[in-house]
Amino acid sequence: MHSLADLEAQAGAAKPAFGAAAHILCDNLVRIYKTEGVEVVALQGLDLLIDKGELIAIVGASGSGKSTLLNVLSGLDVPTAGLARVAGMDLLSMTAKDRLRFRRSVVGFIWQQTARNLLPYLTAQENVLLPMRLATGKADRARAGELLDLLGVADCAGRRPGEMSGGQQQRVAIAVALANAPEVILADEPTGELDSDTSEEVFGALRRANRELGVTTVIVTHDPMVADEVDRTIGIRDGRTSSETLRRTSEDGGVIAEEYAVLDRAGRLQLPRDFMTALDMERRVRLELERDHIGVWPANQGDEQS
Amino acid sequence: MIRLLAAHRGTAALLALLTLTASLLVAGVPRALEASLDESAATMLRTSPPLTTALTVVLESTYSSDVPDGVEKVTQANDLWRAALPPNVRSVLDHTARFGYRTAWLQISATRHRYVSLAWANDVAPQIRYVAGKAPGPSDSPKRFEIALATEPAAAFDLKLGDTIEFEGYQGVITGLWEPLTPGGTFWNSYHSGMSEVVKRRPPLSEETDLFITALADGNALAKGKMDRLYNWTYQVNPTAITARNARDVLDGVADAGREVAGGPRSVSVATGLPIQGMGTSLVTGLDQLIKEFLDRLATTRALMAVLLGGLAVACFGTIALAVRLLGSRAHGSLTLMRARGGSLRQITVVGGGAIALAVAPAALVGAGLSLLVPGPSLPILLAGPVALAVAAIAYGCVQTARAHRQPIAESRDDVVTRRPSPRRIALEVLIVLLAAGGVQLLRTRGLGDDPFMMVVPPLLTVAAALVALRVYPFPLRLLLRLAARRRDAAPYLGVAMAARAATGATLPVLTLLPALAICAYGSVTADGLATAQRLAAWQQVGAEIRVQRSEGFPADLIERIRRTPGVEQVVPAAVGQTNAEVGFTGRDTAVVAVDLDAYRKLMAGSPLDIPRPAAGGALVSSDLAAMSSFDITWPERMTVQPKGKIASLPGVDNASGLALIVLPAQPKYTNTLLVNGDAEAVRKAVPAGTVVRTVEDALAEITSVPLVSSLVTGLRVVTLSLAAYALAAVAIMLVSGAAERARALTLLHAIGLTRRQAKGMTVLEIGPVLVLAVLAGLALGLGLPTLLGDGIDLSAYAGLPFGDYPIDPVTPALLAGGVAVVALAGVYLGGSRAKSR
């Protein structure tokens, strides 16, 4: 039994803010591209929480806002509204200098196109050294060697991108992203241009970096193999997080995947499109609060007419 | 930076090549021009009479009691006067010492119309040889002198060694007779003209001729005499010392020298060291007038070259900027990656700008170095062109890089719809157009002069025209789009649509192409106009294809013989001379031409000149005689002239120096000039010795061989062709810049059935509208520039007659601009095919 004073104290105590402990936090994130007479809303109130050291995948249809989200998280793009925080840094209120520091030492980035990640006229090692040079002016060759070794491409150190396979290039790109010991790695379809075997290698390299260096890793992917290999897969639809799939290992060693719909802080919920189509749900639905769940029914004929 | 450049070495090499040639042109052409300006100044000084170019300090003893009293003082004064001249004049003088003094003309007693002057000059003794007697010695009386005469005047006056002549109370005893060591030449014809011969002069309205001789006397004896004397110290100019750069300074110096010599509070006597009042001293020179004329011509040349070089600089910079942009777009991916990997804007700008600097700076230096091979003066200012080009290119590269990478975002979505131009940009464009319009108005009223703003006006005008053309461009494009949309074939529509999409990227190409073509057309029009005007001037000077003159006249049989000479087609006899029209009290000096005007008109048919029709029953006269009902003349025969019509000038007759003109429209009784059509060589062989044969070609060669004119024309041609080449380079870069995007679009369209032919057509339609717009607008502006600039650039000095009195011939510039367009479109057509095949 709580005394009244306890209850009052409990009510008056400051609650931890939403996602205060999260390593990556997006709250009601909005990104609108404005051009003459046309507005493209790429993110429309997206919520996302990722803990430190997590390895997650973000999936979604083309144009759903995945790449925009990644650009925002990497500090390459500035959101229009909402809250975005990565490793304690508020992405909306950062100055240009903070943003530069953020890109240099907090995040690392890997693009889909293998050729786009590396400067074609530098060797693998020089490519890894480049971010160090840009950030500090110093080149830590030992660290570059370690990273290439960790990712299994130590033998490619002296080769230029044109002399490496796609998988090797992507693994060097991961090393480049890790060069300045970032807290977060963001990869935009890193296996998109690779065959399945090579994809596995690259994903393996990412997972190794995640596990051994403890770096939080966010992968945007279409690749079901990748999506199936991570602990958590977040689905994005129309600029919002729509679903989350959690994977856990069952007692018999099998992987159990459970898909959840995402409920945002305002209580909004996206119903899967095929559910809506199957029950012919349009415009309105009827909700009923049951003891341990909420029932959702299509509006009946009378309701529709009213 | 070096690796980035090495990765894009093709583009970097193009950028370097463009910078090199541009530097060579902007440094080399002015250098060559300066050399020819200097050469022109030297030629002007060399060919002018030495006493005209020299500065002569004259001291008249009549007005000054402060005169040197002997040879020693005169010699000292020479150094003092030299030292008293302003340094900017002193520096262009040679070191020849030439001074002396002479008495006024004194009438020889017991003679009429015979005068003598006693003279001493420091430089005569080494140039003469005594054939009898000896040089004059000191005199024992201030009224009696020993004198020496040249043999020719002595013979003319019938004087012998030992004779004594009396003149105005003085006596001269002839102690020597001399001959010039080298008769003729500058020394006797110019510095001491009349000293070795008898000078004949006929005073106005006098029936008899006065004869003048000079007698040499001992310097000290003469200085101590009581006669009025005229002292002179002559300072000769070194012809190569006056250049285009120091001419104005020298002119100011001559004016200062004039004031200094004429005296003033600051002056001291150079003879005695005492202050003088300036009475009796003066500076005599024609140098100032010569320099003024030279400066006028210089200003015109520089103005014209400023316009052309301004245009060239705009075109060069535009093309280099296009190449910089191309290099920027090629390096965009690498720089974007560096930016995303943590490169600060400053780092990226340094890398991007540094790569451009690596390509541009050495090329500019090499270009400037190569320009040193062009003969001409080494001027630090000539380095300014290449340095400015390099700095502008690097600055543009830095700004471009900084703008492209200001935000580290890899993708931009501004392809959704084109952005409206910012108000700032519109304001800037309006400002440029207003400045250009105001500048043109100022230029028409004030001329180019030395005002830097004025020199910027023509290039600014071309830039303003380009901006206006860009604003107008969408309207014809829309029309074209509508027309293309009606066609069944989709390719033209797609091509024009691509052109419309590329419109925002067309700014720099149009800003480069239009000024290049405009100035190219202007240069071509000017060069053609100059050639036409020079030809016209040659015809004006000669008055016929061949003009044959003989002071003794042409007897009828000689005329007949010339007429029958094979190769001679037509001969019109004429009398050309001067007389005094008996008008008013003193008469009016007038040029007279007696010629059969009908025959003359036939002779001149097909020439660029018009010969007036004869007036029935009378003569054609210049307007200052036209009011008379009749008056008499004495040449070619005594006759009464009845004016029946007006004439301003007649080809081949120089009446510009204030002479009136009378044209007697009849075959003359006395012929001293033949106007001939036919073979000049045949005429030369047919005429007796001493006959002057002058052809239009001779006159034209004289006009065009003046160093300034030939180098101006060469400069015009070089700049015109360079501009055409730069225009082509600009189109090529424009084509290459859009190649990747075009190839993507064409590959896609090819996949859905676009044929190779259609692809080529589409590429032509994509590039064509901008090209046609720039060519047409550039050509129109180039042809309009002579009219727009009006009297701002007056080329009369080169043409030998008022410039601009001829119709503008658009053929050559149109061919040039059309050529550029055709070559460019052919390149585009082939380029389109290559893009497709990728």
C-alpha cells in the first residue's frame, strides 16, 4: 500500500523523457523537400528508438523514406521538424561545425553503390586514412591496417577500388566508415549490388564490427537475408515506422520472429495494407476496448451511410 | 589534389590548354600591338623633318640684352639649356650638340632683292672643304667681318675671294670659298638648309623674287658685332626613345620645356646665371604636334583593341569557366564523398580550387612566358592579363566547389521543378543591362578615351545582350515545343524538351558564346570596313587606277603615244594645279582641275568613287567660291570662271588644307596629268623619265604598310579567329558537359525504340536552340556594335578618310558566325551518335 504522500511524490517526480536512454532517437520526425510549388513529404512523423550496440535493419518499399532517414541520421541532411538525436547529439539544433564534428567522429556511412564509397584513385589503405586526415590531419596507418584486417581485406590494402571485387570494396568501405571510431554506422543497402554469397560476407563484416567494436549499426536493406539475420527489423511505410519484427532464439535453437505494429506516442497505428484490403476497411473503423486487447472492425453499412 | 587532377587528366589538360592559349593571346596580342605602336612612333619621328621633331631653343638678341657674347658662352649655354629641360624630355634626346647663331637678313648695298645673313654654327666646320682661301678669322672692327661663302651662292652673286660686300652699314670681306663635303642629305637640307645655296622667295603679290645667301663668320667676332642675332640650340630626339608609353609624358615635358624656356619667375639666365624675364627666348618644335597626332591614333588603336581584347577576355574566361565547371562536375563525386566522410567546406574548397589552380596556374605562366616570344616591349602590366585570368578561374572554381558542397547532402531533389531565379540575381542582371545601356550612351558622346569604365562598356554590352537573350530564350523555345508537339514523330518533341530542361545550364555557354560571336563579328566588320575604307582612300588619293604626272606637261603626241601603248585602255588628260582666284583684295588660293568630266566618269565606272556630272556652261566650284557670279584665274590660262555648281572635293586633288576648288569641265589645253586605266607597267615603260606614275595599288600599299595599320589589321584578324575558336571550344565543352545525362536519356529511349538517326536529331535539337540563339544574337549585336558605339571609336586615322561612311558588309561576319554554328552543329550531330552508342 502506498501512502498518499508516496503517490504524490511519484506523480510529481520527473519521468524520464521519451527515449532518454536510446542511442538513436527519432520523435515525430518530419522531412519535407520544398521546391518551387511542389512539396515532397519524405518523412511524416517518424518515431524510432535504437539502443546502443544494437544491429537493426530498416526495410520498406522504394520511396518510403528509408534513405532520407539515413541521410538525416548521418548528418548529411537536416530534418524539417521533430526530434532526432544520435549519440546524445541533437541533429536539429546542431551548428555547421557540430555537424562536421558529428560526421567526422560520431557516424560512419556506407552507400549502396560500391564505387561511390571509395575514391577510385586511392588505394584501400589510403581510402581508410582519408577520413582520419580530414578529421585530424594525421594518418593512423596501424589502425587502418587493423580495420582492414578485422574486415578480412588486409590483402587489399595496396589495391585501388578498380582492382577489387564488389564485396571487397564494400568491406573496405566499412573500414572507411569505421576509420574515426564512430559510435554509429549507417549502411544504405550495402549489399544491394552484390550476389548472395558476397552479401553474406559483407553482412558478416558489418556484424563483426558491431559485435567486436560495439558500434551501433543501422542497415537499410531490401535483402531478406540481411533482414532475417538481425535482431530487430523496422518497417517504414509512407515516411513512418509501421512495423517491427523482433527475433529471438527459441529454446530449441530455432529463430522465432514476431512482427508488431508500431504505436506512436500520439496513439497512431498503421494497419498493414493487406489486412485493410481483406476486410475492406476504408476511411473509418470501429474500435472496441476489450479486457486485454482492442478490437478493430470495419465500419458497417449503416455507419458508412451516416 | 594531384591525384584528383590526374584522375580527370583529360579535362584538366583541356582547362590547361584553354588557359595557356588565352594567356598567350591576352598577353601576346597587346605586346605585339605595343611593339607596332613603338615602331609607328619611331617611323613618325624618322620620317618627319629633323627640325620638326627637334627642340630648338631660340634667343633673339633684339628682345634680350642677356645674350652670350662668344663661342664659349654659347657652348656653355648648350649644356645649361639641356639641363634646364624637364627630365622626361631630356631622357628622349640624343647627345648631338648643335647650336649657333646668325644675323637677321641684311640687304646687300647697291643691290635689289639680295640679302645676306652672317652665321656661325658649331657643327659646320667638319662638313665643309675650303676650295679657296681660309676660314674667316677674328675681326678688328665691330663693323667689319671676315666671311666665307659657299661656291654656289658666290657664283650666283658673282662674288670672288677677296671681294667685300656691304650690308646695312657693315662690311664683309670674303676670305674663303667652300663646298659641302657631302652635298644634300639631312645636314644641308634640314639643319643648315640654304647655307650652301641661294634661297629664293617670292613675297605675296610681288613681281620679283628675293634672293638670300648665308655667309659663315668667326663665332666670337660675330657675337661681338652690333647686329641683331638669333641664337639657336637644337636638341635632336632619339627616334626610338619615344614610345607608346612615354609619349604623353614627353608631350607634357615639351609643354613644360616651352614654359621653362619662355621664362618665368623661376628662370635664370643660362648664359650668365642671372635671372631673366623670359623676353626673347622661345622653344620652337613640331614635336608636340606630332606627338598629339600620334596620341590620337594611339588612343583609337588602344580603344579598338580594348574592345576586342575585352571581348576576348570575356570569351576566354567564359570558356575557361565552362572547363572549370566541367572539371568540377567530373570531380563532384569524389568531393561529395570527401565531404560526407568529414571534409569541412574549407577543406573541400581547398581541394577543388587547388586542383583547378594546379591545372590553371602553370598554364597561365607558360602562356605568359610564350608571349615573351612575341616581339615587343616587356611590360609588367602584360602579366596582369594571364594572372587575372588564372585568378578568376581559380576563384570561380573555388566558388563553384563551395556552392556545390555547401550542404553535404548527396542527393538533391531540385530536379522536380526548376527554381525561380533569386531576386538578387534579377537585380544584378537589371543592373548590368542598365550599366551597359548607360555606358553605350556615354560612349557615344564621350568616346572611349583612357577611361577604364568606358573600355569595359563594349564587353559589358555583350554580356548584357547575353542576359537579355537568356530571358527571351524560353519564348521561342515554347513556340518550338508547340510546333514539335504537333508532329507525329516524338523525337523532335523530346529533343526540344531536353533543350528546355537544359535551359538553366545554358547561362554560362550563352554568356560565353554570345560575347565571343558578337566581338568576333564586330572585329570582322571592322577589319572589312577598314579594308574598304583604305581602298577608298587609295582611290581618293590617286583619283584613277593610274595617275601619271609630269611637271613639264604632256604634249599631244606623248598623250597619243601613251594612249596607243598596248595594255593602256583609257586615258583622260587633265590639268591639275593651283592658282589664285581673283576674289576680294588678296584673292583666294585655290586648286584647279581642268578635265573632261564625262570622260573621267567613264574612266571611273566600276571604281568605288563617284565623279560629279559636269555643270552646263560653267565650272564646279567649292562652296566658298559658289556665291560669286564670276571671277578670274590665271592658271592653266587666264580666264573667267562662271560657277554653275558646287563640288566639295575631287579624287586625287588635295584641297583639305583650306584651298578652294575649281573644276573646269573641259579638256585642258595644257595637260600635266593623265588619268589612265590599264597596265601600270606598260604606262611606266611608255612615259619619259621624270614622270611620276602612281597607282591605286601603290597608294593602298602605302596606307596598309604603316606598322600601326598592318599590326592593327593582324591583331583584328588574330582576335577574330581566336574568338571563333573559343566559341567552338565553348560549344564542345557544353556538349561534353551534358554527355553523361544525355547518354542516360538516350540509352533509355533507345531501349524503347529510338533509332540512331532520331538520337542524333534529338541531340541537335537539344543543343541547337541555344547555339542558334547565341549565334543570331551575337551576330546581330556584332553588326550593330559599329552603329551603337558610333563615334566612340573613330578609325579615320587608319583609313585616311572619315571612317564609317560606308555600308556595313555583313557577309564575312555572317559566314564566320554561320561557320561556327555549322561546325558546332556537325560536332553535336556526331557527338549525339557517340552518346547513344555508349
